[in-house]
Amino acid sequence: MTAIASAGRVGRTGGFTLVEVMAAILVFGVGLLGIVALHIVARKGNTSAQNLTAATSIAEHWMERLDTESTMWNSGPGDLTSTAAPMMSALGAGVSTVGSSTGWVAPPENPLLNREMRQADVDSSSGALLSPGDYCTQYRLTTLVADQLLRAEVRITWWKEGVQRPSNWASCPAPSGAGGNPDITKLHMVTLSSTIWRNGL
């Protein structure tokens, strides 16, 4: 019995069988696929977080600008000129009527925004769009208390990853449905709201 067992061990060389090698490759392949999938999810998450941070920063910029313009609003609608308060001038005489609203409008200087100052690149001589912006900014002002208090809303939209967008869009995406809301199946959106008092700072 011992001699037969010894003879069996002598005839076998060291190493792995083909089945063992294939099993090891299978386990390694499954692990590698998991790492690749994790990398893809992490990349999408990072991109989404960067876009959300950028959009929030843009919205805060425009909200601060509205707050700054409110310092020019000392008495009535006559203070809200396109020179002194270009964003608030969109409401005009509506500041004296409760419920008056501008509807969703683009800021007067930067209707479409890119990564730096979020403005589309336009050819100065012809006015042709050279490159589209990444973000769209719109704001809405509504009178809450006549000649005293406004509600200000700023919304930033940007295209979802993988959505086919126009290659040369020069204005904010067209709203869909009632209320002028963007199509949230194609766009991400951040909205900030605040109140603006007359001579508020």
C-alpha cells in the first residue's frame, strides 16, 4: 500500500491543472469586470457632482447680482432702469402690482453660459454662434408686496449625459408642458429662490 502510494507521487510533476488555471482566470475576469464597472459609475458620479456644483455656483452668482441691484431700488419702478438695474428692469412697473411676474427670462448680458463665465462663444463680426454654452440661465421675478418685496427665482439647466442636443443651440432649450418648465427627461435643473426687499443690502 505504501509502495503504490509512493509510486503515484513520484510519477506526478508539480504545477496546476488546466481546470485550476481556467477557474483562476474566471475569478480574475469577474473581479476585473467589477473594477471597470465601479470606475464607470465613479466617473459618472464625479461628472454629475461637478456639473451640480458649477450650476449651483452660477445660480448663486445671478442671485447675488439681483441682491446687488436691489440697492438701486429706493422708491418705485422709476429706479429700475435698464442701466441701473438691468435684471430687475424686466419687471418694470410690475413692482407696484402684487402678483406681477416677468415669467422665465434670460439675464440681459449672459443668456447662455459656458464653463468659464458660462457665455456662448459668438463671432463678434457676424453674430454667428461659434460654440454653444454648457449651461442655460433663466430667472423670474414676482411681486409679493407692492413696491416693497419681490420673490426672485434663478434656474440653471444643462443637458443630461447621452442626450442628443442641437449642435448649435443659441438659446435656452424650449420649455415643454404647462408653466414653461424644461423637459426634465433631457435636462438637469437647479433652482434657487429668495426674496428681494427694496433697498435690500
